Amino acid sequence: MADILELTAVAMEKRGYTVTRHDTRVAHRDSGFIIEPVFFDSTTSTSSLRANTGTSISHPDLIPHGVFEYQRSFGASLDDAISQGIDQAACSRRTTTTAGHTPIAASTDKTGTSASGHS
């Protein structure tokens, strides 16, 4: 199994996010959000492997104590299953927080285009 921190960073980078890797977390440079992934366990079936992971997402000003989300995801390998869960949790959000700030996936890239493709 690859390092879950590296799998998290790679999943975010595949979507075009600029990240900084730290010892136990990944920082999204443009928004200031911090992502801390954790691997719990995995199970196999005849056709796939399931990974149970969790992700804590925090921001120094918006959610300093963080929000935790538990993921169950499937894949052909453990790395694939973990990557699927991280991608769904940290990279697929398309909503705005109640404070009016945009979360990681809805943030704007350097070209002025949002992750959802809108300017």
C-alpha cells in the first residue's frame, strides 16, 4: 500500500489543485484548507477490495477544529480503493459553506475558472 498522504496529494493534483505535503496532512495552497487522511482497514470480496478511510478537513479561520468524514470505497487494489475514497471526499465537493466561503473543490484556480468549470 502506498502512503495515504501521498495518495491524497496525488488525487488532489489530478484535479488541478496545488498542494503542499506535510508530515500528517496535505494543505491546499489556494484556499488554506488542511486535509488529514487516515486509513482504518480493508476487506476483500470476489470482485473488488473495500477500503475504510477517514478525512479530517479544517481551515484556520472557517473550521479550526475540523470536520471529519468517514469513507467506504471500492477498487481493484487497495491503493485504487483508497484513492477513490479520497477523491470523493476531498475533491468532489461542489458547494459553498454557510459563511459564504468556497471549499476546496469549489475554489478558483489561477486562471479564474472554478473547479466546476464556471468563471
